[in-house]
Amino acid sequence: MLRWLKTAAVKPGLPDPQKANTPEKKNLIENVNESVEKEMLTCSPSSPSGSRKRKRGNYERFSPETKAKIARYAINHGASKAARYYSTTLNKNVQESTVQRFKTAYLLESKRNDGSPITALTPQKRGRPPLLGNLDEDVQDYIKDLRISGGIINTNIVRCIGRGVFLHKDKFQLEEFGGPMTSEKILFVFDFDHTVIDDDSDLYCKRLAPGGKIPHEIEKTYSDLGWTHYMGLIFDYLHKHGVTEKQYRECMNEIPLRDGMRELIEHDWCDLSTVNLYKGQIVVDHKEKREREGTQYKCVVLVGDRNNDFCPALRLSEKDVVCPRINYRLWKKIQKLKSESEDGNDGLKIQAQVVNWTSGLEILEFLKTLN
Ligand SMILES: [Mg+2]
């Protein structure tokens, strides 16, 4: 297969230059094919460049007005009641998780509009504006041709196409030729509680206990035995009282996302990795593993709020970014460190650039300046 890939005139799944309608396009396809071929030859089946398929549910379609109605009903009567009611009224399967999504979107939209009622939930515009200037069209054309030829399209391939187009048309824009363009990715690391969501997911689950109350004998263990043991006892207690995985999922779905997090997470940045319950070592290991697989990172962006985000923050380098949530422990700790070093105290140091945040939109604005 490899031998054939190297010797065949037209590579499988790549656009055929002979079919181009202008000599310029023929030339461009030949050159970009070379970049993409290299990627196809170097990717291993387990690497992210492989043809891994994402599973997707069968989404039912709803009009923006219906979405808003369902969300309002869920806010007033609860998500499961809304799912049942609209499954009957609309005569289609309305999933409770779908209702939760509408509810969260509704609450966010309403907040953006100073709490006024929303009559239609229109989908957020996704993706980023063209960053490649007038060469963006060439990249898009090539992607279309690649799709028609049945080739694989993923982030690595698209990155190679971008690079290939620049190499052929305007190589001095590329970082390696002294230009501002880099094709490296950003590794995002998100904390979860009070960062992605606006609550503590462990504590939130306590409401699943009978009567929403955890017995005092368990509550009092927290101060003596610590958080992990305390939560272990709570989950044991919930399990004994028949709390199901479905109930946990529904409970998690109820927790609103932090302002701007949906926009930040959905934005089409290069790479996105969610690591819950991470420690510094997990971030370092993950980064090294991906680098061994051939992914080069421009920087790591770490978004968090608590003391346990401090350890990975200390391990970041000058080219990385740490985003502590304002007025939360990580932010306070970093503030303290800064004032100590200003006083000439040479203790621990955060080398990464610090970008404080309250809404995910502030991080998004900062990230736009990185390109
Ligand atoms: Mg947290």
C-alpha cells in the first residue's frame, strides 16, 4: 500500500490535477497534494489523523420558535415533564437531554438580553472568520475537491492543506520563513467545576438523595476524612438509595455552563482536549504523547479556578497561558505570588502569561490576538 501510494500517478482520495480547469489550479493541486500525501504516509491508524468516525445521534429538527417554547416550558415545569409533553404535542421523540440543551441556551440568551423573554432560539454562528486572507478560497476549493475525490478530511489534513497552499503561493508568510503564520495547534486544558460549569458537580448531586438531604453522620466526616472520602460516602449512600446513571446525567445537564463557555468551547480553534480531575503530570503526559504522535503545540492554554489548577499552572512555560477565574482561589494564589515576587521574594513562579477571566468570552477575545 505504501509503495503504491509513493508511486501511483494519482493518489487515492486526492484531487486529480489533470481535472483542474486552469493551469494555476493544476499547479496548486499538484503542490498541495504533496503536502497532504506526506501527512497520509506518516499517520498511524491510531493517530488522530486516522479515519475515526464520530458517533452522532439522530437529531430531530425544531424551529427556533419551538425551541424557545420547549425551553420556557422546561424552566417552569422541569425538563422531564417538558420532554414528555412535547413528545406528545409534536408527535416526535423529544429527548430530555435535548430539552436541557434548549433550556441552557435559553437561559444564556435571556441573560445576554438582560433577562427579557426569548421568543426564538436561533443557532449560534459557529466557526471562525477566514484567517488566511485571500488564500482562504484556495484552501476551501482544495477541501471541496478532496471531498469529491473521497479523501479523508480532518484537522491535521486541513492544517497540511493550509501549509501546502502557503508553501506554493506565499511561503514567506509562514513562520519557518520568517512570517507570522504558524500551523501549530493550541492545547486547551479545561477544569470543569466552576470553570466550564457554574457550580460544583459533586455537591450538586447531593440533591439526588431522598428528600435532597445527606445524613448528618456522613456530612460530619468531611472535616476529618477529607473531600475524596466524604464524596465516596455520599455516592455509596446515593447508590444504596437506587440513584441511577440516568439520574446523574440529568442532574449534570441541569447545571448551567459558565457565561461564554459554550462560545469558547464551540469556537473552531485548532485542538480541544478536556481533562477532568487533572494534575500537572496528566497535562505534561498528554502533551508529550501527542507530540510523539507528530502534533506540535504552539502553546498550552489552561483554564481553571481552584488550588488544584495551581500545580499544572506552575509547570507551564513562558509561551503558555494560564487563565484563572477572577476572585477564585487560583486567581488569589497567583495574585499573592505576584505581589511576593514584586517584594523581592524569590519563591514559586508562574512563567506562563496570565489572562484573568469572569466570562469565557474574555478568553475567546484574548485567543483571537494569538493568531
Ligand atoms: Mg474547578
